[in-house]
Amino acid sequence: MKFADFVCFEATIAELNSGDRDGVIAELVAALSRTGRLRKTDCTDIVKAIIKREQEGSTGMGKGIAVPHIKHASVKQVVAAVGKSKIGIDFSALDKQPVFSIILLVSPADNPDRHLQAMEKVFRHLQQERFRKFIRQAQTAEQIEDLLNEADDNPSLL
Amino acid sequence: MEKVVCQTEVEIKNADGLHMRPAMQFVDIANRFDCDITVSNTENTVDGKSIMQMSMLAATCGTKLHIKAEGPDAGEAVEALRELVEDKMFDEPPPGQKKG
């Protein structure tokens, strides 16, 4: 699976406004809804579900990254949005450090395999220090799109 | 010192597969042991104590994984992890038995 198959580049937020976890989640879900990937009427429910999932166990994996996600019956395909924070967000991350790069995913409720394939793609790259550094340094939505496209074209390099 | 190596093959049996929550459970148990633990599918071998690497396996239901432990407590580690994957199924339902 490629980033381009599930990441909605138009929903990228290069500079998140919110300074807290729940606000960031709401911002990214709203961005996905603006692009039409999520129905507006489902947003409140999706935001609540993602926050509940975070409360059960943080998706802040450490090294400045968080991957909040949920399975939701309203989507037929995995959709994702990338957000960046300048100030750093408290995600109750495993390493207790603030989070600067957030990849939020909404996956279909009835297709666990697709969800796993998207997560595999995300983590394959996130575990590369170089990729984490590049995404941390990206300052515009275009730079993030370029980075993810490059990761799709040359998965072994990033 | 004698080097103990212990390995086994396990099959993912819960419907949702090795998503992040099961991966966390796996890593939690793996980290209770002193031995080195690696987990392999047909393509990759990863560190069984790293959540980022374990998430990368993205093992779907039915996938077979090879668990290998090296160190004094390797036997116990492999057995605890096998139990988590195959007997407890990460406290999740198998296919066809979706909860609520």
C-alpha cells in the first residue's frame, strides 16, 4: 500500500492551531471532512471515538510521533491526514516527550486487513530516523506531500 | 555462559490481526524478559521489544510469525508470547465472532 492510496494531501495541516491532543484530533478530522473524505455529520462521533481510543492507550509511539486512529463504519477506504505542531503536543506518549508529527487514520470497520496494510506503511517509514527527521522538518503541505510521494517511489531510501 | 535459544511459530487468530493494541501487549510482555526477542514474517525480522517495529509487521488474521528468543529466560519468554498470541488471542475475538 502507498501513502498516496490513503493519505489525503489536501487535508494536511502544516501548522496546527491547537495546543492539546483533543484539539489536534478535532482539527485533523475537520480537515478530512472539508475535503469530502468524511461526512460532516460523522465528525463529532469520529472525534469522540479517536479520543476514547487514545484514553485506552496512547498512540504516541515516542520520538515525536503519534498515530491516532479508529475504525469507523462511515468510511469504505482508509483515509488519513498529516498534521504538524511547532510547539509540541502532550499525547501521553510512551517516552513522555511532546509530539510534533501526527498521522491520523480512519479505517473501515469491516476490513481489518486494509487497516493493517496502512499501518504497516506508516510504521515502515516512521521507524526510519531519516524519515522522522524529514517529516519533522517539513514546513508546508507541499513538502509533506513531496516527502510521502518520495517514500512511495523509493520505499527503501526513506 | 551458555547461550539459550528458543523459538516457535505462532499463528495470529484474532480477526483484527496484529494492530497497535495487540502489538503493545506483545511488546509489554516481551520487555519483561532479559533475552533478546525477534519476530519474523516472510519478509521482515523485527525487534519484538519495539512497538514501532512490531507495528510494521501488520500481521493479518491467519498470518504465521516466527518468534525467536536468545538469553537465559528465552524459554519462558517464548511460551508467554505464544500464549498471548494463540491462547489469549490478545483478548480479542476470532473471525465471525465480532463483539457488540
